[in-house]
Amino acid sequence: MIYWWLIPAVAGVSLILTGLLRRYALARSIVDIPNARSSHSIPTPRGGGVAIVLAFLLVLPFLGWAQLVSLPVLVAIGGAGALVAVVGFMDDHGHIAARWRLLGHFCAAAWALIWLGGLPPLTLFGMSVDLGWFGYILAAFYLVWMLNLYNFMDGIDGIASVEAICSCLGACLLYWLSGFENLMWVAGMLAMAVVGFLFWNFPPARIFMGDAGSGFLGVVLAVISIQAAWTAPQLLWAWLILLGVFIVDATFTLIRRLVRGDKVYEAHRSHAYQFASRRYGKHLPVTLAVGAINIGWLLPIALCVSYFGLDGALGLVLAYIPLVILAVKFHAGELERSQMFGN
């Protein structure tokens, strides 16, 4: 049976739910008020990412019933994603101490890894490397970092949505060309859930994603990448390349702030994309640039890794070098001029 109708169905559910959540947020005054650390200038409702969560989680049981995705994968993705979304939702509506959020994040990571079977052997410069029990630890930190960096990078209109859509649809193309069509369903449905939300979040945004949505996207994307690695090791490298814009900007910024001695858990506006949006005075050019980099630069390199046999680690380095240069060019991790002069 052909299940093509799931594509508009998931996008439509997300579209409608986001509109309803916007009305709910406005009625309950769940609104982001601009401050000195904001990248927006007008009060905007938040929490719309819950629509992504619900639209995606609702389709998972059907994918299992239709035997399109195995039960362990569905339980891993659904359980980890739901837990992260609940923690983010509670934080959106109040405040949860960082240590408790982090505990919830590691619990979600452990849940996913138990069902996936940990981290598969990796291919590194032509050699297969089995990390054993250390692979579980490394994978747990990878999952937690991915969900947090996605939250950090969700700072201007549409950027987190565009990154997720480009990465997921790019991965679907790689799966199809490499003969792994069975992997397309989860990534494809996640992309469609984000498409419905993007209608409301495209610059200028009428609602923000919130921690529930951004954390959910980060952890689900990371789990999907590990799932793909169990099918073919080179696909993990491909996913790391596809997500390169977010990984490089967030990691480069974090390292720079750590070296300077900043409190890294405090809100800031020192990511490269935030400096870029202030330079150009709008969010739209930066969001579109992220999409262009994903499609024009990262996707071709990921294709070389997954289909044409380019070594994954070499492809990763090749993909990231220009991204690091852009991070430096746009002052990722640097203090703003107002901070430098104490204003």
C-alpha cells in the first residue's frame, strides 16, 4: 500500500496545531518579551514547537502498525523525544533548574541508547572502530549536546525549522540513492511536521518554537543519525555533515565562551548567526543563507560520503572548514561591543 497521503496529513496537522497553539499562547500571555539578549524586537507568542512534537508522535504508531519502522526504533525515538519535550514544555511555562533539565536530558539519551543498542562500530579513515561500553557514554553526550545546541541555535525566525527540513530531506535523498528506502519514513515525517510549523515561523515569525520544540528536534535528529549508523556506518558521518551549520556555530561559540570564562548556561547573543542577523538587520537573509549552505555545500559532500565512497572523517573536515571560517568571520563567541565597554 502506498502511504503518500501521510506527507500532507502530517504537515496539515502541524499547521493547524500551530495556529491553535498561537491562539492559546496569546490568550494566556505566553509571550516572549524582547530584552537586551533577544534577537527579536516585538513581543511574540512562544511554544509553537509543541505542534511539531504532537504531529510527529501521532504518526509513529501508524508507522509501526504499517511495519514501516521497527518497534525498537519507534520506542527509542518516541520515548526520548517525548521526555525532552515534556522537560522543555515545563521550562517554557515556568523554570526548571539547569541541573534537573540536564538530568532529564541524560535520562532521555539513556532510554534511546538502550533501545537502539548503543553506538554501532564507526568507520574512521577506512578502519572499523568498536568503542564498546565507551560508545554508550560518547553517544549519550552526543545526544545531550545535540538537543541543547539545537535550543541554542533556535534564536532567529525560521532558522531551526529550515535546518531540520534541509537535513531530513537531504538524508531522505541519501537513503533513496543508497538503497535504504526503509530509513526514509522517520526523517521524512519529521520534515513534514516541521514544514507545517514553518508556515507560522517563517520570517517574520508569528510564533516561536520554544524549548519543547527545539530540544525535541535536536534529540530526535541525533537518535535518527545513530539509527542510520546501525544500517551503514557512513550515514552517521553524512548526518554530522548535514547538521554542520548548527554543530559548528554552537560548538565554536561554546568553546570560545568557555575559554573566556563565561557562564555558558546564561543566555547570550554571541552565536555567528546572531551577529549576522544584527549585521544585516533582518532574520530572513541569514535563515535563507543557512538553507543555501545546507543544499549547495553540505548535501553534496554528504552525498560523496554516503554514495561515492569518500571517507566520512575526511568529508567532515572538508565540510566544516568553511563553516569554521564563517564562524570566525561573524565573530562567533565574541563579546558584543556593548558588553566590551560595559554598557
